[in-house]
Amino acid sequence: MRKLAMLAAGVVAALGLSFVGVTPGEEPTAQAQAAAITINQFQYNPAELAAKAGQAITVTNNDDFPHTVTAKDKAFDVTVPAKGTATVTVPKAGNFPYTCSMHPGQHNPASINAS
């Protein structure tokens, strides 16, 4: 009987942990969702990204050339090596249009909207 009670407690604990932070019908919290940008063929994807101020955003560059993620207001400026990754952190809430300082005319318009 004791083993059955321990097993039941373990199942309840495991189920409880799997639902932490998510209400049925809602998206997981922004902290639970990984924020990411991919650079491929001189294009940022997604072109518009919602994130939280201070949240780390992983940028993956699939191109054979380095690129940057440079905010027009200079709030952030990160170099992403060819076939590599880097992390961008938006310092405060706001809308941050960005481009590649190495290839400013070759990218789609892109922005991070931080709340």
C-alpha cells in the first residue's frame, strides 16, 4: 500500500510540474518561449519579433558571411559569425528596428518589439 501511495504522489507531482506556468488555452510565458532570429540568404526571420525587455534572443546565421544585428538607435549591436550564433539582449521596452551594419541595403526590414 505504501508503494502505491508513493507512486500516486510521484504521478501527481510529475503532472503538476508539466503544467506550471501554462493555463489551458494560453500560450506559454515569454520566458518559457525561446526567442530566436535566423539569418538566411541575407534575410532576417522572423522580420518582426516580440520579446521581453532584458530577454536573451539567440541569432543564428546560416550564411557564409558574418552579419550584425544593429539597432538603428544603437541600443544593441551584435556581430553574428558566418555559420554561427550570437545573443542579442534588448535593454528596455520599445520597438527596435535593426539592420546589418555590414550589408544595410540587403536585408528585409526587421524589428524587435520588446515589452
